[in-house]
Amino acid sequence: MSALFELELPPELSAKEPPERRGLLRDQVRLLVVSRQTGKVVHSHFARLSDFLAHGDLLVFNSSRTLPASLAGWVGSHDFRVEVRLAEHLSDDAWLALLLFRDRSEARLRPGLIIDFGRGLHAQVEGSDSTNRRLWKIRFSRCGTELLDLIYRLGQPIRYAYAAAPWDIDCYQNVYSTEPGSAEMPSAGRAFTWRTLLQLQRHGVRIANLTLHTGLSSYMDDELDREHPPSEEEYFISEETAEKIRDAHQTGRRVIAVGTTVVRALESAAERSGFVEPGHRYTRLTINAGYPLRVTNGLEVIWIYLARLFRRKSFARHTKKLSVNAIFGTSLEISTSSRSLTAKAQDDTRNASYRSGTTCRPR
């Protein structure tokens, strides 16, 4: 998948820190509302999101919690250092990971290699991934909650060049996230606060949750990143959430996904029967402009993805000055009804850029 736009942004317009570090609340970021039918543009703030949603709308959130998925390890008797970026937890309890070396030690990568992380945690390299040349399968010496506890003690959030500093893991969490497992933040929901959620509920907007653990948005390989190889991601949808979605469809209410991870989980769960089936599964589903959506009527996501999805130059023209950064930048929501299609975007008051030469996937 190639990039739609080439963006040249001066350094002073890059969003290098979250809005909280500039004295703003999360929901004080800007909100852009664009009518897809008329092109009318309304400028607002995310805290007023309820102004653009209807009583009975169902918002579906991804409750996955971000892991500090960057682990510093050593190979051999501290012969050379490696950064291990966790990409995916596999069904056999192993992990796929991106292994980054400070020097040219990649040539030493081989099955059987042992990586030591300290605190009694180590991992063995079992082999390279068959579908992604940059990922390796590794198996940790610990598992379950014991492993998660060590990851939170030893790891750091995955950080890209646009971030000015190694921000604390809390900056990469959505306020409603509960289930640890994402390599990177499902960032479409970052602007939500408890105040925003309470306002939405008072407005009559319904809320449901699912869990999809996100993988890496970049493999630190420009050519591979442009290809966007499909990754397999683990998801869980409860019977309660499936029932809320069925009820929304039966009563003619909109189902609005907060982020592409939610769309991927819902459409994967409906792929067989056309209806959302609860359960715990893995998905490799790729959704593009030609994919017929069965479940979702609305989407909140960064603008560049929607410009690709709808191929609307007018939409891109209205929103080109917005941030396109997947963590601290712009997201937007598209909602549909029998009458109209509306696009909404949030901006953290400054522009942001992707890592030079790559395009990170929206969440």
C-alpha cells in the first residue's frame, strides 16, 4: 500500500509531545467536522463530540492496553546489545518480535540464540517469520501474568523519531483501556476522557468494548512499511458487545468504531455469517476502499486513512493542514446514516509528521 500524499512539514509544526505536556487536557484538542455531501467544514473541540452524535448511537472501543513493548537485551556474555520490539503474541504462547541491533550484528541472528533481559528473564530465538522477513519468533522463559509483570518492569514504550522524549507509558494509554497486550497504542481513542465519556452517556450515546491487541506500525524498513504486510492480530468480542451491536442494527442505530482496530475486529467477527459472532480469535483481515463493510456505520481514525478510503481530494484539501501523526496527532470520525455522511477530525493544535520515509498505520 503506497502513501496517498507527500507531506513536507517544518520542524516547528511537528507534534513532539502529547497535549498534556503543553497544558491541555486530552479532550481539548481540536475537532474538525467535514460534510462529505456538501463539503461544509465546522471547527470545534473534541470535548464537544456529543454535539455531532445522535441519541442511541453505539460507540465501540478497543479496550486493549499498551505494553512497554521495547525491551533491551544482551546476547552472549554481553557481547552485543539488541532492542526487542514485541509485535504479536502467538497462540502457542511464543511471540513475534522485531530485533534491532546498534551495530551490524544482525548477521549473527539464528535459531537457538539466547537474549538476556535481566531480572531472570531471557528469550530464545526459534526462527524467522514465514510472512514478514523482519520478524523473528521468540519464546520467553516466563509466561502469563509473570511475564507481563516483567515486561512492565523492564520495557519502554515503542518510540519513533517524531517524539521529543521517551514519554511515560501512561501517555500511550487510553483512559478506558483494561487488557494488556498491544505493541502500540490503539490511538484513535486517545482524546477521550472520563468527562467526555460521561457527557456521551448523558447524551444517550451507548458504549461497547472489544479487545484487539495491535502489532507494530513500522518495521523500520521503508520498503516493507510501504507494502504494509498484513499482520495477524488477536481479538476478543464478548456476547454482551455482540448483543449491543445486534440491537443497534435491529433498531436502526449507528455503530461507530473508535479506530481501525475496532473495524478490523468487528468485520472479522462478521466475515462468516454477516453478523458479529462473539469469541476469541486471530485475524489477518485487510480492509481497503473496496471492502464491503457489514457492521460499522462510522469510523474515527486519522484523516489520511479516510482520504485513501474515500478517494476524496476535496476532503484531503480541507484537512491537509491537520496533524497526521498516529499517536499525538489527528484522528477523525466518519458517521453514516440514510441522509448524510460526516467526517470529524481531532487535532492536537500542531501538525505532526510520520517518521521520514515511512507511513505508520492508523489505529
